[in-house]
Amino acid sequence: MKRGILFLVVFIFLIGLVSATDYYLDAVNGNDDTGDGSFSNPFQSFSPVSSFDAAYMPANHVNLQPGDTIYLMSGVYDDVFQCCTIGTSEAGFYVGHFEGLYGNEANQFTIKAYPGEYPIVDPGFASEAIRIRNSAWWNVEGIEIRNAYQRGLYFYESRNMNAKNLIIHDTDGDSGENCAGLYINLVYNVDVDNCTLYDNYDRAPATNEQNSMDLVIFSSLEPYGGNISIHNCNFYQTPSLDEVSGGCLKNKHASADPNTFLHIYNNTFTNCKFHAIGTGTQNTYAHHNLIYGGSYAFRVRNFGGLTHLWNILFEHNTFYGSSAQGIIIESSAQGVNADFPDDIFNVTFRKNILYDSGSSYVGAHPDTGSYTMVGLTNKDDYSINQVEWASMYPDIHFSENCYYNPNTPLEFTVFFDSGDALYNFAQWQQLEGQNYDINSFNTNPLFMSTDPSSPNYLRPQSGSPCEGMGYYADQLPSASDVNSDGVVNVVDLVLTTFWQGKIDSDLDWSWYDHLDVNLDGSVNWGDVIDVLGSI
């Protein structure tokens, strides 16, 4: 009986695979007029496989079905088309536009580079690059997106969306409308893995320059978004901090669903203006991130919308900067309601390393360019009265951190309405009897290297008092370390290559599931590529 059920499940699974179609795009050798999207006769652009209003539907249009994959061959995809009526909530012009397409866990939609190919999506600043709206179970993998206007890749009002192995850079646009390389708006269940995002910002901001980011998240309106994981990514900005530039990652509006989360881990952030990681949403967990340079490492605040500063944890991160704020926490009453009865609750900063080489500290309001190692304030008016402070400080926790500045004594700030209160490290530890950082260190972490190309970049030496803190401490094991020996190497590559073809319906799958690095239910070349990337 059990064997019969198993065969039935496998049969249904195979039927689902048979019904799926692979479409091929080739920007160099394809043809939208005469092509049929097959491997031997590919389309040239995204137009035949995209979503359209009826008035704009091209003659050669195909209707995608759950399970379909769009493979991109090498070349530059720069054809911008009109999909819909201008004046609606849609901008109207895209390189790729997909709407109302709902897959499921077994039959997902995918846009990806064909193995061995290197496709580039480039709208030439004429439009957004790719937008996916009102859809579910989509994967975008292995492509470069550049020179978009306003948004490079846009996930909108959708569920179960994945971005993997992408390079998104040089998006320009209006900072007042939240210019971003990757824009996630009202989406449940998002995974962003192994992506590189850089130099996405408004080149000529009139106002709201801080709304230019490599990645921006909105989650506050119905349908509510949340449950977003961002990991193994590289974020950076190349302009100097005194030039027009952008930040790196921001969850701007909190989810109204109290059970959702934002996880940010195993990423690198370099030279991020305004902040590397900014959040105003509940259940944020940012851990094992490396942050080099920039303005602020971490910013917890109301960014201009629904804000829930509840259960926010920064742990095992390493920051190395010069004249930059380590963390600033800015309470706000904007999001107080029945689910969140206080403006701030259980915000914790622990086991982090903050190294700053600035020559002096100046305690002043946060947006003036002056800074201290840690700052606490109220975003609503950039100052705290005594009543607000009495409510705020018991819900903020600092412990087991490593702070160091080789050039000047540390300084910590509370921005009171009666004037800024500045504290040295010992005074900070005694503040209000809260035992802030009572078990933390003000000491040199003794980094083995400050060269980003070194494998020991910002790793404390053995025996350093800060050895158990920061990015390298308590690291999560890599999924690519399939033999669990603590290192990803050629042995892992051989194992994932040798056992190609094993799938989760195999009776002996439990012997091989650890080789499924990308968790897609099989041991395939995707796992090999992931192991290669980790090596």
C-alpha cells in the first residue's frame, strides 16, 4: 500500500514536470517575430513571455504556466516595451514584466541564465528592468541587471519570491520614490541569496537622498509583507561619503503582521552612506555581517512609515570604520497599537565588534554628520524627554560587545531635549543602573588583517579578548560543507558531482539530502555551482 502511494506521488510529480515548458531567449541570435522560444529557435527579448494588457499584447505572445522556466543566453537584453496603460500604478515600460502568475511549491516559475551563459538586462535608464507583481513562487537567478531607472528588480504584492546569484548595479532614479536596485514591496516569504548589489542611488537627488539604497523593503500595507531573509550577499557604494551616493539595506516600513521576521546574515557591506543596515520592523535578526566603512553601521528607527521596534537583535557582527556611528537607536511612537503597545521593546546589541579610528567624537543630533560610538534618541523630534527616556532605556540591552578606537576615548550619547548627554565607557556601563555593556570590552580586538582580500579579514587573533565576538565567532556551518568537516573544498565538490541525479522521492534520500545544498529537492548542477561559489 505504501509503495503504491509512493508511486502515485512520483507519477503526479512527473506529470507536473512534463507539463512545464522551457523558453529560451537569446539577445544576439533570437528573433521575436519568427522564434517560438525553443532552444533551436529562441526569442530575442522578454516581450513574448511577458504580461500585457490586451491592448498591448504582441502577436507572438505565449502564456506562461506554473513550472515554466525562462532561460537567458549571453547578451544584453535592452529592448524596452510598453505592457500596460500609462497612468495606472504601473509605470508601463519594462524589459520584463510578469503579473498574475501563481506557481506553487512543486511548479515554480523561474528566470535564469542558461548554464555557462552570462546574460545582462540593461534598460539604459529608460525603465525599470524586471517587475513581478501579484504572483507567487518565482525564482530569478544568475543574471546581471544594470542601468535601470528607479528599480532594477521589483517584487511587488507577491509571495514566495527568490533572488539568487544576481548582480544588480547602477540603478538611477528619483530618491523621493525610493530608488533601489532590489525593491521588495508587500511580499511574503522572500529569500535573497548570494547577490551583489552596488551603486544603486539617485544621481541627482533634490531631497530625501537617504531613500536611495541598494535594497529597500516595504511591508506595511495590505497585503502585508514579511518573512524576508537576506544572506551571503555583498553590498557596497563606490562614491566617497561626501559625494552623492546611497545606503545599502533598509526595511523602511514595518509589517503589520506581528509574527513576521527580517533575517540579515552572512553579508558584507562596504562604504554605505547613511547606514549599512537600517530597520524599523519587528523580529529583525541581523547577525554575522561584516561592515567596512560608511556612515552608520546599524540604524534602528522610524524611516517614515509604520514602525515596530520590537524584538530586534544585532549579534556577532563586525564593523570597521572611521568617524562613523556604530549603532543608533531612535524610538518612535508611530506604530503603537494593540499588537505593539510600546514604542520600543527588547532591542538587543550583543557580541559585536565595533572598531572606529576617527580622531574625535562630537555628540550632536544624528542627521548632522556628527557621531559617537552608540547613540540613543527619539526619531520624532531627535530628542528624548525624561518621561520618554524612563520608558525607553529598560527595553534596550547591550552586552558582551567589543569596542575600540585607537585615537580617542570612546563616547556614547543620549540625545536629551535639554541637551546631549555624553558618556565615556565607564559612565555608559553605569547608566541608569541598566548594566549596559557591563560584560563588554573597550580593547583592541587585534585583527589578523584589515585587507579585504585576506581570508583573515577582520578576524581577531587567537587569544584576543574579542575572539568570541563579531563575525567569525559561532559561525553557522555552510550548507556547501556537505561532509561537515568545517571547510568547503574539493571533497564537497566531488561528493555533489558524483551523486548527481538523486531526488527527494528516492527511498534512500535521507542518505543524500545533505548534498542538496540549494534545497530544491535534488542533487544537481545547481548544488555543484553553489559549492564552487563557496570555494
